[in-house]
Amino acid sequence: QLRLVESGGDRVPTGGSLKLSCTASGVVLDFHAIGWFRQVPGMGREGVSCIGHSGESTEYLDSMKGRFTISRDNAKNTVYLQMDSLEPEDTAVYYCAAPVHLPPRCPESQYVAWAYWGPGTPVTVSS
């Protein structure tokens, strides 16, 4: 059974950077796509980005372009989200997940069934 755990969330000032980690256990990640999502309290969860088994990325959030970079280190069974030029609007709890059937490639749309959600890591960007 795949289990995902996020880490790296913190409080940073506007313009700051953070690198989030999503570490897997129970399954070798080499052959599976992993996505990052975020949720502001009281609002729905939105997709940020996804990375396929060979490192190709799919961006779900327009506002992340040029600021966020997704990557993976299969030797560490970990997927990362490097976030630069952070804005107060990026304040949220960030989650990682995998599509429910564990495909090797990312879905073109975030609106598919995702599972194996981690507990999340909070990010706060102060103005």
C-alpha cells in the first residue's frame, strides 16, 4: 500500500522560497506519477503540478508557471516542489497524492480520481 508524507512547509516572507518533499513508502515510486495539490481552509483543493515516472511535468495551476518546479529523486523515493517568489496567495496546506490507478504518466487534467493523500504540510507566506 502506497503511503505518502509531505514535509518542508514553513512560514516565509513574500518573495521567499521553500522546497517541499513528498516521501513515499510501501511502493517504489519509479513507475508512478505523483501530484502536488493545495488547499486554503474553507475552500476546495486545487491541483498545482504533477510529475510522471520519467520526469515529465504537467502544470495544473497557471499562477505557478515560472515560480514552482516539480522534480523527483527515485533513489530517495521522493518528489519535490520547489517554490520561489512566494506570494501571500500561496498560503495553503500542500498535499501530494497519486492517481488512484497509479499510472506512469500524469493525467492531463487534475479532475480525475486521486488517492493515497498525505497529511499535508502548511505553508504561510506573510505580507
